[in-house]
Amino acid sequence: MVLQIYNTMSRRKEAFKPLDIGHVGMYVCGPTVYDFAHIGNARPIVVFDVMYRLLQRLYRKVTYVRNITDVDDKINARAAETGEDIRSLTERTAQQFHQDIAELGAIPPDVEPRATDHIAEMIVIIRDLLDKGYAYVGDGHVLFHVTQMQDYGALSGHSRDELIAGARVEVAPYKKDPADFVLWKPSTDDLPGWDSPWGRGRPGWHIECSAMSMKYLGDSFDIHGGGRDLIFPHHENEIAQSRCAHPNSHFARYWMHNGYLMAEGEKMSKSLGNFYTIHELLDEFPGEAIRLTLLQTHYRQPLDFTKGSLRQAKQTLDRFYGALRDVADIETVEGEAEAVRDALMDDLNSPLALSAMHALLGDLNKAEDAAEKARLKGALLDGGALLGLLQDDPEAWMRQGAGADGLSDTDIDAMIVARSDARKSKDFAEADRIRDDLAEQGVILEDKPEGTIWRRA
């Protein structure tokens, strides 16, 4: 089966054919580090993590590059607002980003370049664009002249008027055309800046990703990913400056974009109380529940993210982990979850892949033969590895969830022993009281032939 990818550029699903069968390159736009990452930021992290896992199964070598934007006007504004040093702000928020997405089970990219470490590469591209007549200098700015590129707008498919409106262009006297975008802009003494042929300044946002992707993946590479909100102007402008600087290159051959995310049926907004950061959600829910919620909708479709869906995802994972705990004493027979893999091969169809996971779970729960259980256990874990799910220890998963004032594992184990002693003494009223007390505190008991096991609700 051949991997199929919906290519935003062609607006159709295409068979994936890498430039080099032995080495696939993928670049994904990463965070601008000035605040906690929100759940909308989490969606592309999880989507392209699954793509990375799948590509690693299919090809000998995969290089996954995801950048960090640490020079940006949003960062400057936040630093001015709080009084925090810009470097301290970006280091702190980048570290928090890494901690939060690790809880979502995201594998670190092979390369994670920072924009501030690649200013020299950006200056080289800008000089090339000036030399080739695609850019010009105006009032200390260097701008890309969009009318010099005939197929500008091919990715978004917008008309010229739509492109100008969508770019929310700044009306400036130094622009030759309203749609022209900034490659380099001057910096005052209180802002980050670097020496350049055009004076002390800083890069525009779009040039950053072109420089970093081309440095680590070359002038032409396989996949470029990000959220749908980046199609225009960011990715459109990346294409323009990259292909004009290197006229014989493809730049990215396949463009993948995940759909928009709402929260509780509306656009996320702090005023509506539905603005969820990953960090805050992790205080209430395990990272895998967040990940599963994001994967239950196809990546190209809009997603309505709710806390109710998170609770349901946690319950779903409880069933998977409960089944794995029941066969913990059976040695795993390694196997491939072919139906899960085949679903992902069809443009990352994660809902279909999850349906295949549920089918494996049903078969495992019905299996009576130990060899069959071992095979199904292996297939379930293999599918989980592709999706980044079921990566926890089943026993640890079932016991997680106690708050600061909740019962500890030791407390629960002691109460279970007391209940067992009461049953042996035929004091069933006391045994029932202990069971009800545990249930009220979110601890569910299951009496098995080999003893009593428990989980947190």
C-alpha cells in the first residue's frame, strides 16, 4: 500500500513519492515562544508526530525539523508588557512548551532550530533576492516584490484582492505594492537587532522558516506542514521567497495542513472562558487523553475541542489499559497492527485507525487462548505505538488521578486489605462500607479470581 497525502498545493490526494527513497525530509512550523502553548498549538504537534512515526516505519531515514521562533513582534510586545528580559522570556516559554508536549507523547524532532541562530542564513537569502530583482530596499526595510512572481498565490488559491485583504497589509509609503511583504526591518535600540547590509535590524517572520528549512533539508524537500491558518500569508510567502532565491528548486513538494480548532463550540477566547492551554489541561487530564481527543477527528477537518470529549477519551483509554492490565502476565508476541497502519497510510485517517484499535480491543477481550491473547496484545501495542497511545504502564495508568488531598496508593491498598479481612470474617456490611467509601472517593474495585484490583475513576 502506498502512502497517500492530501496536498494543499494540488488540492487533491496524491501518492507520496519522496525525492530520495532513502531519506525523507519534513519541516513543520513550530511555536512562537512568548506564552503557554494552547490546545490549538497542540493539534499540529500531535498530527505531525503521527506522520513522523508512520514515516519512520516506511523509510530508512527521516529528518523531522520543527523550528522555534524566538524573534517576533509578539515576543517584543510581551517583554515590554511584563518587563521580562526577551532572552529569559523565550527560554522559559520554550522550556515549558517542551515539557507540555512531552506529556502529549510527542517525539522530539531530529532538528529544532531557533530563528536567532540563523540570522546569517536569512541575510544570504535576502541578498540573493535583491540580486535577482525579487526584492527591494525602502526606508530601511527590505521587501519582497510579489508582482515579480507570476504564480504567487498558488497555495492559497486566492485572487489578488483576497490576498491583499488576507494579509492585513500595512499601508506604507516605502512599498511598491500593497501586497509586498517584509524580509528585513529596522530595529530601534530597545529591540533585538543584528547588523546587516541594510543596517541594524531583524528578520520578517516568513524568511525565518525558509532559512531554517533549507539549511537542514536543502532547497527542495518532501513535506511541509502546519496549521491551516498558516497557508496565507506565511506559507505562501515562504514559497515565494524560497523558490525565487533558488529558481530551480521545488522547495516543499507536499503541503499538509491541519484544520481549525474551536473550543466548546466557539472560537477560543479568554473572555468566553474556553481558552485552554496545554499546561492547564494537564492539571486535570492525562496527556494521552488530550492526544486521543485530538486524533478522534481527521486532521484536515475542523475540531470542536471540549472538556466533555476529554473525559470520554480518558474513559476510552481506561478500557484499553484495563484490557492490557488483564493480560500483563502474558508475554507479548510482537506483531503489526496492519489495519491501523493502512488507515494512517490513507492521508493519516486517525479516526479509522482508532476504529481498528477498538476492533483489536474487542478481539482481545473475547480471546480465551493464551497464544491468541499474546498476539492481539502485541498488535494493540503496535497500533498504539503508531498513534502515540498506550505508552504508559497499564497498572500505573489505572491508578493515576489522585489529587493532593486524595487517597494515596498505600491508603487504597490498606483499605482493600481491610475489606478482604472483613469478608473473611463474614462482616459483609463493613466490606460494603469500605467499597462504597472508596467509590465515593473515585476508586473502583474489581474482584478477580486472583484478587482485588482497583482503578481511579
